[in-house]
Amino acid sequence: RYQIHTGLQHSIIRPTQPNCLPLDNVTLPQKLKEVGYSTHMVGKWHLGFYRRECMPTQRGFDTFFGSLLGSGDYYTHFKCDGPGICGYDLYENDNAAWDHDNGIYSTQMYTQKVQQILASHNPRKPIFLYIAYQAVHSPLQAPGKYFEHYRSINNINRRRYAAMLACLDEAINNVTLALKKYGYYENSIIVYSSDNGGQPMAGGSNWPLRGSKGTYWEGGIRAVGFVHSPLLKNKGSVCKELVHITDWFPTLITLAEGQIDEDIQLDGYDIWETISEGRRSPRVDILHNIDPIYTKAKNGSWAAGYGIWNTAIQSAIRVNHWKLLTGNPGYSDWVPPQAFSNAGPNRWHNERVSWSAGKTVWLFNITADPYERVDLSARYPDVVKQLLRRLSQFNKTAVPVRYPPKDPRSNPKLNGGVWGPWFKEDEKKKKSDKNKGVNKQKKNKNKKKAN
């Protein structure tokens, strides 16, 4: 589902927020369990943990080994979310994994865990393994030996980033070797994907794309990925069709011969034939997002949106070759790779874009201009109107944003020094629920008698 259909369309889930992926959202591992899959997760969760029901083991995974937060130290698995709000964040299933706290770099530690899972499972039985490596994400840390090949990179952040990526490449190779060693490979599908564009301030590079992580420019939302499998019909091909992260859910469930309930409103499509056989994608559009809370664009208005859409609201949509952005688009420069300079952002050879014109609507032909250099909104007002109408249609189906304030009970100090579920239902509420249950039972008995 798109973010607007989960309530998670604004920012991310913060460690101290009582928030998680809504419990009525069925997950991919839950659907795969229905058809006999063992389901395992290794790595970063970041879908909320304020109550037990939000934990990975309650959302479809038989086992979980990894972190609950969005980031943390790669060696100590420690994370602070402000002065005095610090805690340990490494879990095995539902408990803090203190016994694994051996100072092992997380990329390597997660790979070891994956190897153990594969070694102990029967390869003739179906398995779904979700590995969400921490790398490459701040803080920029890597074991010393991976720096050797990158001494020529002057920029220290870029050098660290390269070292982290080299370690990640090795990890992917080791997982693939384990699949071969234990007899899974011939019947496996490996999906590798990034989650968003890079952060140029922290060693990343999206060049020649525009913008960075956290923006709706292509540099923020166009991520690389590949699918590798002996089961692919067309190997070694490049897919340039529209594919969105919501497509994995129906694609993988269908491949696993699972059932997709007809009453779930899905935004994803089964794209297996697109990937495997090079067919056209069933997709014609992608709603990148509509964020009604993000800082409003000062010059935005209904008038600028032809009375169809308030262009102060941050949003982006793709329909066929066209992409439309409205509102405050976020950091929008083109930043060349920072390989040869230690100079700060103010010294970068980047291309500053002045917002003095007060624009709040942009239109690009992404197929012809993936770098978003030529704004066509003035030239094609009819296309702008068409895409604004589509945005407006999507917005009618949006659910309210879930972005609750901090809860002081989340402080790890109150939880044995560990980040973990802290939310307890009020005793009063529990009692009233109990009474409701008793009353319901009485009513049901009466109903039976009446029947």
C-alpha cells in the first residue's frame, strides 16, 4: 500500500513515538506463512515497536534477529535519541540479544546469522528470508581492512561509504554462496533493492540525478535494484518499466502460490512477467507521496493548482512519462560525487537552484529528462491539470496521518537500558474491556436462547 493508505505518509517512525505499521495491515511474511513458508528476518525493522503486537515476531516472522530502530552504532548497537535518551538496540526474537554484543560489525554479524538459518533449515521446504542490512547508512563505520582500496578518495565520508559498500558486497556474495552450499540456490529468487536515494552530506551520491534522500526528486526516490534467479526467463536484461516497492507484495505472494484477498485494497501489481520476461508493466502511474504535514510552500495556492489542488502541499506523482511535483520539494541541487574534496557543503561544486521565483509546481518528462533539468509545467498546462486531478483522486482515499508526539515512557532508562515495547494499556481501560467482554458473552447466551 502507498503511504497515504497506511497513515505513514509523514517522515519516519521516531524511536520515542507510540506508532507502528497499523496492525490491520497484513504483511508479506504473514501471507507466505499461510502457504507453508518458514519466515525469517535479519536486520533493521524500523516499523515501530511501542507495543508487543508491533514486533516483527507478531507481524509474520518466525524469527527475528536485528535492530528495531532506523539506525545505530554498527559495533555497539547503541543509539541515542537525545540527551539522556539512550539504549541498546539488538534483538533476538522478542528479547535484547546481550549475548551477541561482541563488538562484531553488524554487516558481518547479520551475514553469520543468515548462514546459520540456511544451514539449519531443510532446503526442500519453502523459506522466506528478509535481510535488511544496516549498510549503507549513517553513522559511517567500517572495519579497517575495507579502507585499503579507497585511499585515493580524499573526502573522508566518501571513503568510509565506499568501504562500507565493499563490506556489503562481500556479504551479499557470502549469502549467495550459502544458498549454493546448502542446496537452495537453484530454486531461489534473490531480490536486492535499496530503500531510497543517497545522502550527499554523508558520503552518498545520486549524480547525475537531482536532489537527495528525503526529497521527491529522482535522486531521492529512484533506487537501484536487481533480481537474480535461475528461474528468470530473460537473464541479463535491464528493466526500464515502472516498478514500485508496493509491487513486491502481490508479486512474491503470487510466485509463492499464495492467495491475495480480494477485499484488500492494494496499490501494488504483480510485475513478475515484467521482470522475468521483459513484458510491459501493468503500472501506468506511481504516487510517490502526498504529505499534508510537511512544511507548506509559502507561495503555494489553489489558484496555482488551477483550483484542482493546493500547491502548498508537498506531493509527487508519476503518470507514464510525466512526473509532477508540488509544494516544498526539499533539497534540489545536483551534487557531483564528492570523491576529491574535503570541502564543506558551501564549497561544493554543485549547481545551486534559486527559489526566488516562488515556484510550487514542476512538470518533467522523466523518460527524456531523468535529471529533471527542463521544467515543462508552463508549456503543458493541460498535462499539469490532468496530473493534479489524479493527485486529487488519490488524496480522497488517504487515511489520516499517524505521527503522535513523544511518549516519555519510551526512554530506555525505564526499560533496562534497552529500546523496546513500553506501552501498557491503562488498567482502567483493561477492566472496562473485560466488563464489555462479560456483557458480550451474556448477550451471546441470550441470543442463542432466542435462536
